[in-house]
Amino acid sequence: MISVQEAWDIIQRNIPQRKHAVLPLKEAFGYTTAEDIYSKFNIPGFEQSSMDGYAIRFQDRHQRLKIAGQIPAGTSEHCQLERGTAYRIFTGAPLPTGADTVVMQEKVRMEDDGYIVIQDHELEVGLHVRPVGTDAKKNSIAVKSGSHLSAAAVGYLAGIGCTETKVYAPPQVALIVTGNELVPPGDSLDFGQVFESNSYQLESVLRQCGIKKIECSWVKDDPLEVERTLESALSKNDIIILVGGVSVGDYDFVLDAAQKCGIEQQFHKIRQKPGKPLYFGVKGETLVFGLPGNPSSALTCFYLYIAPLLSKIMKKPCITDNAYATATSDYRKKPGLTHFLKAIYKDGKVTPLHAQESYRLQSFAEANCLMILPENSEGCEKDEVIEIIVLK
């Protein structure tokens, strides 16, 4: 068996070369740009009003000004502002030629004869005018390579006319769940059977990581079927996650199938709880994980190893984060394994939950973090500051 850190180091050494993909802008949210994005236009492309009000020449501010017309947003008409006049203007509309300032409509008194008097003693030249190219300049970098595409970033790119972008591509992932005892939720449950839950939780967390294409299959505990399914998955996926069948029981066939498919084992078994029998192997640039079948173990292993791996491959923020918190109670364990406890983190304090057994998901459904109790420790004391993994 190897340590948790040794396992992560081995995984990092086998990260394949990153791939790129060009995505439509509406599908790019959450990904990371793989090249600098240049603006093809000045945005705005014209001097633009940022208020509903009146477009004027600043030097005319002390005069009674005649309303020459109005300019709504979206107009393509070019207007000319003459001396001693003003245009009624609306937010987003282009300034008439000759105007240099916009007066808020609340700061103007309308006269009966169609003239206005400005009542703004704090008016400054250029006020409420958006200059050309203030949001993006033509041929300049609008978004740098390596930028996370938040909702605001996607909106900004749309606002400068971008329709697609090159990102670090999400890997194609295959999820293979094994087990004779499994039945789909909604089916009748006979004696000796359990509802299959791993595909539901792992597909969900894969999507949270930004994986859109997931090939999911379920196979019986049959060595030939496991081998055939794995061989097929290897031909068209970047990462394969097998769930169940990774221990050394009579019905655990994943290790033999991996060997027959030419996968080079990098490690099997880690000094941790839960998730000790975790498997990791490589064939070419395809990474293969074998997670324990117990749902809590499987999800813990995903958070510990696969989530940060996907973050590195896609250069995007991870769905977990490390932090420190003060334990609210004692927790005892034997030295020899790193323990990851389902826990609640709030206001700088962390509380371990009940039901830490690897098959129990109820407490995991409540948890928002994992407490880390190091391999050589005997647990933690109340008020001790310990490391945690925050689940976002």
C-alpha cells in the first residue's frame, strides 16, 4: 500500500497532454480559455449615453436650450446637435455629433415653450457619456488565455460579438458500474439486492466538474463481460472509472480485466479510510480508475483524486478546496491509515457526522466537507485546528 500523497503524485505524473476544443459561446460557461481572445470591434462603437436625459454641448449649459428631437437606443440615424439646442436621449443611444455631455432628466426643468433649463450645479463635461472603445478596443485582448469563463465573462464575450471560443477540452469519460446485486431505482427490490446509486452520484459530480459527455454502463460480475466492456471503453474515452470489483474477492474481476486489456497498473490500495482498495492504471494516454463499490468510499475517492485531476486537465477551478477549521469534539482512531470523515463546516468550526461507515450515504448527503486525520495520528482533540476538504 502507498500513502495518500504518493497516490496523488503518481496520478499527476500521468496527466496526459491537454486537448483543446472550440465551443459555441453558449456552451463555454465554466470552462477555461486556451488562447487569448481579441475584440474585433470597438465596444461601444460610438459615443453612447449612459442615462435617460438630454444630450448637450457643455458650453451651452447656462442657456435655455431648445429640444431638437429625440434619440432612442438602437437608432441608426446620425443626428447633428446645433448650438443652443439639446436632444432628448435614452440610455444606450448614440450621442448626436457635437454633443459632449448628457444631463440627467431629473436635473432639467421643462419650459412651456419647448425649451429646457439645466439645474445641475455639479455637471461636468463628458458626464454620463460612454466613450468609444471603453469596454473593448478593436484588435486588443479582451480575455486572456487561461481565464475562467464565468457567467459575466460569457456575457462580456457576447457583448463584443464573440460567437465561439477555444477552451481546454473536457475529457471523454466512461463510467462502468459492476455488481450482480444492483437494481435500478424504481424497480422492485428482491432479497439480497440493493438500489444502484453510484452512477447517479458520480454522473452528478462529473457534470459539476464540467464533464458533459459521460458514457455510462452497468455490467454483471462476469469476467468476460467486464473485460469486453472495459476494452470497448478504452477505444473511445480519455478517462475510465470502474466502480466495484476492485478488491480481492471471488467476484472482483476488475483487476484481471484491466491486466488482460493491457492497462499498466500504477497502484492498487492506499493507506486511507474509506477507499483503501482504490486502483489506478494507464494505457497510452487513457487513465483508468477502479473505485470501491461502497457508495461513500466511491464518492470520497472521487473528491480526493478525480476531481482535482479534472481541474488540472481542464485548467478550471476545482469543486473542492482545502482549508483549516477547529474541531468541535474529540475523535479517536488507530494510526496507520489517513481517515477522511464526513463532516459539517460552519463559522470556522468542523463537526464530524454520525454514520462514517463506507456504505452509508445518509451522512454524506448532509456533509459539506471531509475532515482529514493524518495517517500517523490517533485522531483529533476538541479545539484542535485540523485540515479539511471543503466540498463546493
